[in-house]
Amino acid sequence: MRASYKWLAEYLDLADLSPAELADRLTSAGLAVDAVEPLNRGVERVVIGKILEVRPHPQADRLKICQVDVGRGEKLEIVCGAPNAAAGLVVPVALPGARLPGGVEIRIAEFRGVSSHGMLCSADELGIETRYLPKRDVEGLLILPEDLPLGEDVVPHLHLDDVVFDLDLTPNRSDCLSIRGLVHELSAILRRPHRFPASVPGPGASGECPIEVRLETPRCPRYEAQVLEGIAVRETPLWMKMRLLAMGVRSIDLVVDVTNYVMLEWGQPLHAFDADAIAHGTIVVRQAREGERLVTLDGQERALTPDMIVIADPEKAIGLAGVMGGENSEITPSTRRIALESARFDGASIRRTGQALSLRSEAQQRFEKGVDPAAVSNALHRATELLVQLAGSHPVGAPRRVPAEADAPKPTVISFSPRACARFLGVDVPEDEMYACFESLGFGVARGEDEWRVEVPARRSDVQLPADLYEEVARLYGYHHIPATSMRLPVEAPESSDDLKLVRKVRRALVDWGLCEVRTYALTSPEAEAPVAPSGVAVPLLRPMSDDRRTLRRHLLPSLAEVARYNLAHQVSGGAIFEVGKVFLAASWPQDALPEERAVLGMLWFGEREGHPFERPRPYDFYDAKGVCDALLARLGIQVAYRVSHHAYLHPGRQASIEVGGVMVGTVGELHPDVGDRYEVGRAVYAEFDLGRLFPLASSEVRVHSIPRHPASRRDLAVVVPLGVESQALVDEARRTLSERGVLRMVRVFDVYTGVGVPEGHKSLAIALWFQRDERTLTDAEIDDAVKAVLRAWETAFGAKLRS
Amino acid sequence: MSDTWRHELEAIRGEALASLALASDSKALNEWRVEVLGKKSALGQMSRQMGGLSPDDRRVLGEALNRVRQELEQAWRARQAEIEAKEKALRLERERIDVTLPGRDVPLGAVHPISRVIEDIEDIFTSLGFSVVEGPEVETDHYNFELLNIPKDHPARDMQDTFYLTDEWLLRTHTSPMQVRTMERMRGRTPIRVIVPGRVYRRDEDDATHSHQFTQIEGLVVDEGIRMSDLKGTLEAFAKALFGPSQRVRLRPSYFPFTEPSCEVDLVCVSCGGAGCRMCKGTGWIEILGAGMVHPRVLDMSGYDSSRYTGFAFGLGAERIAMLRYGISDIRMLYQNDLRFLRQFRHA
């Protein structure tokens, strides 16, 4: 909402307040002023002048030489290129020494041999927002009213000596979408009376209104119409044009401008129809029919739905109620009779209509946020008054009011306790101060001992509850008066989610091990996920902003791969990254249940691992990832097993599922080369954990066991097995074989070798076994026997041969 | 006779000490020892020859021999210590390394700045007696809007353009639904003091200050007798903990459908300390979060009698805090995940 300082000042004494001070007061009362903009953007020493004579420039076809009277007796010779320059016109004249917006300074200048003693100005050159002016005022010189005093400064006469407040109103304050509403508010903020009439008298014309009105929808509780005849003047006076411009509304023609002007003054949107376009002299307000179409004022044909309210005559729709008029009933230069509409429409319905048609008019915004019921008649009277004054129109008959009986808007009555208010705010606002707040707002107050009855006028429909009154008190008294107090600490210690603690633990550990945490978008596209081919369907947005962010992600890899791709393309040679985020899973869509939200830890190692500068960087490999997984699981106190897995997006020979008691909690594997290529990340290793499954297994409990006093003996064995045999199988077999003896403390594979000395299709595994008992030292014989048993078991199970 | 011995002994001693002075390394020293003190040495021979002497001479000579032997041994030990010290010094000198070369790499990752901010804020509020909970990112219209006093077709819905999945399901536009979910879970028990960090989504074009996905931290307090001044006090304590003890907060009236009264909360500009600069547009204050007293309708709809209980709620953007704190000018940097950017947070 824009607001003209001068317009406000018409109704309220603002002489002692600069626009900047006023803006501060508004902002601190909750009406945030985003900007304070002078309408005059730097016009100095531009005066009103009259072109007395125009003759062509002898040397230039497109230039003219004008003799201009600027009220000094002598004539000024000014060269001008505007096509509309003509004798008799009154125009703005920038004299030598004048300044124009943008830092332009005017001097005596020569144009092809003719000296020009100034410059005749267009609206644009004066820094006026031309988009708010009608076309004829924008092309060429700005033509001023003939009766302006020559030689005087143009700024006040052009009404440029005004300042505009750009207000960022919150949606609850629709009452301030008008000058009168703002004056009410300022009157309360500044505690000074306003000076406008509470109502506007009717036009005084009597007799039957020539237009019938039928309301056929409950979404229009009130409709009033006034018919006027004759439009003697069609040009909007300069002051009104400039006031509309200050308010950011485009001037169109006098009739439309009057409706807009009154809307800005009263907050009540009005519409003007060509009364002769209304068939059978009857206005019908109804829901649109299925398949009905209407060409609106902007020339667009609109497909209407039964949810929309239309203004119609018995034959056709002539307007979209509260949103935009119809072209078929538009005011045109040939219009002779006007039907003015002032009505109330259901805000929610207006809002839906605007959204469905992507329209957002000033009228619509006011209807959807709510207009003052008391303004309907007043605005109609005011517009009638202005049309009579400015256009020379005559009212025909009295206004038509449907329903006929005036609905006295019922004020909201709220019971208010000053003590409860002070307790709630935590500040002892004096009762008289509270009273003064309500009074200055125009609220009625019946003061009681403990309970007051506060009557809120209908224009403040946002105030309904005691808490709303507390807010009025607080904001007018000043939020800065509220002290900072502290609450008692609760007795019970706060119970925070264990999962959040574990996420922190994981984050801390991974960062300490060299991984960088990333945060990526949850919105993606099926195409981006295609290389991973996640199961289920992607849940789509109804109205996405772009194709590549139109579904909820089902997997973290595409997000992490995108980060890797970006970094590899930006001179980062490699890295290890992770994210804790959600994936959204659905078996089908639409489905009866909300998508499952699964918290996942995803990790990606890509490019080269940089170690010590003297060491050669090497690509990250599977075991880098597995090492981190192992460490992480150890940190969480979880024992797992790695099993060969078969995800299509991972390298078929370099992936494993991570399992606890047969339940998969995670996956680790090198990307399938095709997937690496499609994501443009080359060789990379991915690992993920399903945190919903992993975290319940985590334990931070420690029960120490005593450190054995008897020495352990280590035996290293090198055995040759077929390539397909996994080392874990040998470890497991050794454990199983010796489980009853209770002598095997630890098994660890410490080398894998293929090549000379090992038969084709085989590998040599070096495995260390530690033997130990808590209660005594083992004898060599016992250990030798255990080793033999292990070797036998390996040979039986895997054909393992001791390497000689 | 004994004089001869004595002279000979003196000669051996003199010679041995002279040659000891010439021994310059461990090897020479060892050779000297064998030569001078060993069995085949002159001293050794003299000892062996002592058998033929009278008991008196033997005693006198023996004592003399022993004295010389002890003296030489002592001289040898001293010399040995001297040489060892010298050799060790030499070895240490040879072992000198270039200490300015880089150390062996310990890879250091970095916590994402948003996570850092969330953790810090969680810690601050935990110390103020709040617990931390999380909620779903896919919400229902009911929880995201209606139970927060934003009915369908309410103009306030324009404040948050929404990604819908169906007519009823959506990506939450704020963490505020957790106000209602928390009150429902608590079933009328008090006090309630929670904060809720989480990702939220709005249908905004991404630019330097907008992101279609961002991170909010919601706070909710419900109890008997909670005052608006408690809201101010809590937020001021928070501001001081996060930005330093000289911080203050300023409340400005505003509007949120689920709080009444509502306010925007400003901090003293972290860039200029309140003097006024470009960042705060000369006002000395920067907006940091929205807050207010829980709307009576929201309390009632969530099972808390608004005539008995009051409360406050606030919601702040982790990105905004991160940007202020770390001097980040474009919110998109937080989602670009350029490692050259993220690695700057190694020490943070």
C-alpha cells in the first residue's frame, strides 16, 4: 500500500512531523514503512510557461523554435523536438540553471545555430512515473492546465511536493488499505483527532433507481448501485491524476479514476458499468455457470467456473465480481449513462477466483482481506458526489440498495480486564493509558471495576479477542516499554531426542575423519534419480517451480553426486562429503498414506584423496569408505557384518550390505562406472546408513573387562584359496572351529597377494591368529593343535592350502 | 729394585695418559683400553711379574699398580663420556630435519555452517531448559495451516507460498506445525518448552536472499502465567548467548496468524554494533526472527485452555543467522556446497 503524505495531512494535522518521523511512528506501531519516497525526484527551477509561437528550425526538420512566455514580460526562445509542441500550450519550462532528475542541469545551448534558453519538458523528463499516466500525457511535452500562473515553480502545481510512504501492511490490517483507514490509525498513534466526516450525504436525487438488482448468491450480502447520466467532462483533473499516481494507480479516464480514487479514500472498491449495456435494466449477482465465458477489461477471454461470482444481466455476464469488469459493459467515450456499483462480496471466493485466473487487482486484494461494511454506502455517495462535481453528471433516482434495509454493522464487544492485560504483557500499563489507546482508536469503552466492555467498530474486523486488545495496547503504548523478564527454570531436565544426539555424534566423528558436511535440496527429478533407479515411485509436487525440482528425493546419492560434480568442475580435485537428510518413499502415488520419511546418512568419496604433499594423491577406493563405516560403527558401539550385495547402481564386484543380525542397516560400494559417468564424477564410492534402523542399535554403555595377565601368542598363516573365497569367510570359519576351545582371541587378515608363486585363479591370504586364555599361559602344543584344526577346517571348507 | 718398578710404572702411566688424549672416537678408545688395561698390556705384565717379589715389595707395588690402574680407568671413563657426548652431538646434528615442512596429513572435515548454527542454538536453549524435538517435513494442510489459525482462503496464506503434494498434503512451510503436535503430545501437561529445528520449503524463486528450502528453528513455551516480557527476556538471553553480552533485542509489532500479539525481533546490528551501516540500512538494527504470544485459538485447538494457559512462540531462520555470523552474502552459497567454501568452516 502506498500512501500520499499530503492526502493524509488533509485529514490530520501533521505539520509538526516530517515524513521520516511519521514513517518511524507508523513502523513502531506495526505498519512497517518500507520506503519514504519524495514524488519530486530532483526537479528544481522548472516553471510554468506558455508557448506563444512555434516556427520550424531552419536547419533541422525535427526541431522547432518556440517563443515561450514564463511570466517575465520578455519571451524566451527555446528549441524543442517534441512533436506536440504547439502555440497556446501551457507546459513545464526548465530555465537555464534548472535541474532535472538524474542530475541533468539545463544551460543555454545551441542547436544548429539557434540558441535555446531552456528546455520544454515531458512528464518523463520531470521524473514522473509515466506508467501511471494516460498515454496522451506521456507522449511529448506534458501539457498543463491553461489556468496555471505563468512563471511559478511547477512543483507545487504539478503536486510533486508530496511524499509517498510505501507501507508493507500485514494481511490482518486491511483497514489500512485506504487513506481514511490510515488516518484512523495515525489518529490513534499520534493521539490527535482526525477531521473527516463520519459519513457522506446521499446525492439528494429522489425517485426510483432505473436499475433493478437481484442477488442470487449468498456470497454477495449487499449490493448498492447509483445511476448517473451525462458525462460532460472526461479529462481527469491534474490533482486527481497526480494523487492516483502518488498512490500507484494508473489514470485511465475520469469515471474510472473516480472509482479508484474513492476506493483509495474509503477502502471500498467500486465499479462503473455502462448502464446502457445492462440488458433489461437488471443486474443479477450470481454464481457463474459451467462453461460460461467472459472477456474481461484486459481483453482476455476467461473461462468461468461455478465457484466464481459474476455480475450479470438477465442475458449475460458483464463482470467478474470484485475482480475485474467485463469488456461488454466497459465505460467508453460514447458512454452516456453510468451504473456505479458498491457491494460486498465473500472474500474467500474472490480470493479463489483471483488465484484461478492469476489476477491480482487492487479491488480483489481489498475484498479478500475484508472491507468495512459501513463504507459501502459512503463510497457510493462519495463517488456520485465527485462525478457530479468533476464530470458534470446528474444522478438518476436514488441509489438502489439490496437488501433495502440498511444493515447496521454490529460492533464486536469484547470483555477486557486491564489487570489481565498488564499481567499478560508483563508491564504495568496505567489503566488510563489503556483507556486512551482504545478511545483514540475509536473503540467504545465502558469502564468497570475489573471488567471493561470494549466496542470495536466493524472496520477493525481483526480485533475480536482480548488478546487482540492486548496487542492494540502493547503496540500503541510501545513494545519498547515491555521489559525483558526471565522465566523460572523447569524442575525436570529437558528430554531431548536421542536421535539428535546421535546425529551430532556421527557428524562430529565424520568431520574429525576428514569428511565435509553438505546440505542439499530435497527436491529433485526422476531424471536425476534415474541412474540410481530407486524403488517405489517419486512423489511429485502439484505445482513445481521447475522441472528439475519437481519430485521428492528417494535417495541421497543423486544429491551428493551433484555436489561432487560441481566441485570437480570447479578445481576441487576430490573430497569426502556426507549429509544427514530425509528421503521420501512411496510404493505408489497417489496413495492413502503420507510418504514415508526416512532419515539417511549418505557419504560420498570422489576424485583424489590428497594426503601428505610428498605422497602422490590417489583415487579414493572402497576401503577408504569401508574404513570410515567401520570406525563409525565402532564409535556407535554396533557390531556388523558385511555381505556381498547386488545393487545395480554400484560396481557388481565392489559393494557390500552392512548387516546387523541379518537386518540391513547400510550399504557401501563403488559406483558402477556407468553411474559415475552419468553423474560426471568418475570413480567414486558411496555409503549410506538407514538411521531409523541404525540408531536403535547404538550404545554408549561401557562395561570394562580386565586386561588379561597371561601373554598372547601370535601365529601368522599364509594360505592359498580360490579367488572367490572372501576373507571374512576364513575368519568366521576359524572362530567357529575354535569356539569351544576358548583360545582364539583375535583373527585379522593382513595381506592379500596374487601373482608369482600363486596358481592362476587363486590368491594368497596372510592371516594372523592371536591365542590367549585369561587364566593361564597356553602351551605351544595347545596352540599348534588349534592352528592345525583351523587349517583343516579351511581346507575342508574352501580348499585352502598352506602356502609353502 | 722398587725404584725401577716405580719408574716403569710412571712411564706407563705417562704414556697411557698421553695416548688417551689422542684417542678421538669410540673405536680408538676401545683399542686404547685393550692396549692399556687389557691382559696383554704392560700393566698386566707387571702384575703377573709381581709373583717373584718379596711380600713387602709385592704389597707396595700392588698398591702402586692398583692406583695407576684406577687412575687410568677413571681417565678412560672421563674420556669416554667426553667422546660419547661429542659423537651424540654429531649424530643429533646429522639428524636435523626441516621443521618447516608440512606435517603428516590428518584429514579435517567441516561441519556445515547451518548445522553449526543449529547446534549452537540448541545448546543455548537446552541450557534455558528447553528440549529439542523434530517433526515431519511432509505435513497436512490441517497442521501446517488450519490448526495454526490459517483457514483455507485466508489471505495470510499468501505469506507462505506452498508446495502441495495433494490438496491436503504439503511440504511444511514452517516448523510451526510442531507447536500443535507438541501440545497434542503433551496432552495438557505443562510446562512446555521445546525448540524444533528442521527443513522447511516455500515456493520462492531462489536468489541471494530466498531459498525454496531453508532451515527454521521453532520455539514454544506454554505454561500458566507466561508473559510477553518473558518472550523478550528469553530472546534477549538467546541473543546475548549467540552474539555476545552486549546484545539487546527490539520488538516491533507485526502479524502472524498463530500469535497475538505478534512481533518481529531485531538485534543490534552485528556489523556496526548499532551505529548504523549499509547492512542495517542505517537503522542500527537487523531483523532476526518472528515471534509472539501463542494465539488463544491455537491453544484452545491444541487442548490448552486459553483462559488458563499462555505461551509464546518464535521461529528463526538458521540461514539468516549463519549469513550474519559468517558474513555470507548469498544464501545459495549454503546449498552450493563448494568445498572451497565449506572447508573454511574447519575451525568453526
